[in-house]
Amino acid sequence: MKQMTNSIDAYVIPKSGVNLSQLSAKRSWMDNVANAHAYNCFPISLTNTLGWGISFDEDISFIWDGVDTDKEDGHIKIISGNKYVNENRRSATLSFDTFVKFVTDENTTLLTMPVPNLFIDGIHLYTTLISTSFFRYPLPIAAKLTKPNTLITIPAKTPIAAILPISLQNINQYELNVNDYVSSKEEELKSQKYGEASQLKNRLGEWTHFYRNATDENGVSTGKHELKVIRLKTNDKRNYK
């Protein structure tokens, strides 16, 4: 059965140098792990692609003097990328001018969050939920500054935030049942054999792929993933970028 496709609309101010695309699975720190071994971790690699990223055509560089106060602004010096940031913030925060507004139906909320497993030294993005069915302004994004008196640079084309449409109503339908964990000797033995097989593979410099393939150590199926690939469509209809 073909699934129904939902859509959201993004309106970008022309020639603002704003880019929207699905997040890549690539991360520089994962490239730098020996033999790019980190990409074998399926939970991380899949999560890396969760959402559309917002990036800009210019480097953004700034220095924060370390003053964390809610009484005065002017403690951030912008070196480059002035059009994309607002330094006149208090409490050691920096806001970004995204130049893009999103429109969804009233049953969809836009989750804005840090880009999964992408680490920008010196800042930490705030996570927000915006009701974009009626909020008709450019998406607000802000970050907490964590490293004073240091030049912080966000290279051009680096996604500063991930956006994901979600249904809060659907989330509200879930309830958490907390139970006692009691295992049988058979289950404990299975777990032991699984762990021993995993450790053996690791010592040989191999990756088990047990979880990726949803199998036990003998290759026997233990279940299935809801999805093994996240594919988010982007239809760029702009006349002027």
C-alpha cells in the first residue's frame, strides 16, 4: 500500500544564502575515527540523517567575552557572517537570522534541535517547538555560548540546526509502563553468548552488524527495523537563490 505523503512549506527570502536539505550521514569526527569505523554504528549513522538542516553560504565567526548577564548586551563581537546573527543578546546567547518561515497545518509542530551528532565547539543550540500553523515569522534559532574569549567559527554550508515536523498529539497518545525486569536463565544465557560473540568480533577488528541486520550472533532474525533508511524529500521551487 502506498503511503500518503505529508508536506510542509518553507518560504526563503530571495538571495539570502540560506540552504535547506536533508542532513547527511557524514560527520568529520566519524571520518577521523580509524578506518571510519564509527559509520558501522547503525544507531548513530541512521540518526545523523534525522531532519532537514539549515545552513548558510558564509562562514559565521564570533568571540564572546565570557560575560553571562541578563542586564546588558554587547558582549559578543561578530567577525564574519553578520547578516545571519544578532549579537545584541543577553545571558551568553547568540541568535540566528534564518530568513525562512515554515508553514504547516495545525496538527504539525516544528521541532528545531541541534544537528544529531554534529558538535560545534563553543555553542549549544536550544531545542524548541514552534506551532508553524499560525507563526508566520522567520524561524527563530538561538544558541547558548559555552567557550569564552575564543574565536568560534561555523564554516559555510555547515548545518546549524535540524528541523523535523512532528505531531505532539500522536506523542501524547503514548504512555510509559515501568515494570520489573526479570530474566530467565535461558535469556541470560542467550545474552551471554551474544555478548561473547560481539567481543570476539571486536577483538578481531570487525563489526558485528547484529543490530543493523536485526539478528542474533548466529544470523537468526530477532525482529525488524521500522525503517533502515530515512529519506526526506526536498522540492526547491525557488526562482532566486
